[in-house]
Amino acid sequence: MEPGSSRPGSRHIGGAGLRNGSQEMDDISVILAAPGWRAAVKRPEALARRAVRAALREAGAAGAITVLLADDASVKRLNGTHRSKAKPTNVLSFPAGAPGQLGDVALALGVVRREAREAGRNAAAHLAHLVAHGALHLAGHDHIEAGEARRMERAEARVMRRLGLPNPWRGVS
């Protein structure tokens, strides 16, 4: 489905109208838009759901979230449309601004794989970290100021510990 199109009854990822029909009781939907995710990460949809749940628990937040596991071209379009940046990025968060809806998170497969490889990290751990990062943004965390950034990094480290995955900030200066 192309950005800008929509399905009846859909919520919107960055205005793209993407939503899948399968929802869990906690209303976390995962759309696998780039099949390469399955080659890069075992059961990426389940891992994304676990990461969202852990991040929301950490933040003490609740609400519907959709995670889009996309390719670089799709995230590049979203980044260009919503942030005026003509390049793909690892993760984008789109707050919903509606009761019961936290928003949407989109990830770019190629960027995530490349970053994981360059950092010597497992792609699954990097995916979980970035999904948690996006969900924490939707729950109100930010990293513009130094103090905010440190609090968000600590929250991400606690989420990763809950998931049994390594701290992404260990060894980073």
C-alpha cells in the first residue's frame, strides 16, 4: 500500500492510512510492509509487540500503537513528507493526538540492518531498541535537551533489560 492511501476504518501512520486488521487485546498492530524483515530478524512482529509493551510499561502509558516495518524508500517518503528530510532514517514516531491512541512508529529495514552491522549488534536487538525508542517518544519521552536524553537512554536500557537484551548505550560515549 502506498503512503497517502487508506483502508476503511484505518488509523494513520504519518497520514499514510496504514493499519492491519489483526490486533491484540493491548491494541498493538504491526504491519510487515517489507518482507526482508523476516530474513533479518526472527519473528519481527512478535519482537516489535514485546518491545512496545515493555516501553509502555516503563513509561506507565497505555494506548494503541501501530508499528510499520518498512523498507528504506517508504521511510524516506515519510521522512520527506513529515520532516522535510530527503533520506531514510532508522525510526520515525507519529503521535496520534486522539484519546486512546498513542500513535505510530515506522522503521526502515536497510538503515536498521546497516546500523546494527556497523555497531556490531544483533539486528533483532537493534530493532527492539528502536521500537522501544519510538514507543517511548509516543509516551512523552524526548531527547532534545541533555537531561531529557539521559533520562530517555536510561528508560531504553531498562526496557532492553526487561526484554533480556543488551543495553544499547553500554560503551557509547
